[in-house]
Amino acid sequence: MTLNIYLSGEIHTDWRDQIINGAKDLNVQFNSPVTDHGASDDCGVAILGAEPNKFWHDHKGAKINAIRTRKGIEEADIVVVRFGEKYKQWNAAFDAGYAAALGKSLIVLSQDEHQHALKEVHAAALAVAKEPMQVVEILRYVLKGSLPA
């Protein structure tokens, strides 16, 4: 069995690399949004033309990014959403809600200080982890039935 995993959320740390490297021996495929912040913000105007109003600048980019995000979440067996410490990631909450609405297996990565703010997201998740390696161990258990040593 191969699992398709979509890695959504915070883009300012290497959590995705930690999961991908930790799961090298597992039968998994990873996908994610564009993690180059500038490219993600400016894709709409770079492709479709400049906008004098910041709302329309962001609107164009959000819609183009949504093409990739929707496809990634829809094709995923498992969606992992990380909520980082520095920024409020409204897009991550949206992705978690979309995944839950589609009935996707959802794993949330977050810290204790965000527990209250994310209580509804946590309630929709099948697992709430604090560290990327916990996600790897979940994947290992799901695929191989083995517990951490």
C-alpha cells in the first residue's frame, strides 16, 4: 500500500523535510503547497498581470494556489497540517477544514499554547502531534504496524 500525504501549513521551518527524511523507508508520496512565500504571494500578478489594489493582488494568488491545494488535498490519503508558532495560519485552518469535510484522515501538528484556539481543528483530527517525528511514527505504524523502538 502506498500512502499519498499532503503536507499543509506553516512554511517558515523545516518540518516538511523532517517528515520526508524520516519516512524515506516507507511507501509514501508527499505533496505540498508552494512553500516559496514570495512565489505563493505573487503568482497571480506574475501570471495574470499587476493589480493596483492589494485585495485583488492577493485574490488572484489565492485562487491560483487553490488549484494546487485542492488537488493535493483531494488526492491525499492523509493530510498533515502544521500550525507554527510565529504566524496565525488561517490558510492552514482552512485546509484542515477542507480535508475534514472531504473525510480525509487528518493529522495536526501544533503546540500546547495553541490548544484552545485550535480545539475544533483538533477535534476533527485523527491525531494531534507536537513533533514531526511523531507524524513519521504514525505513518510507520499505519503502514507496518510497528511501534517506536
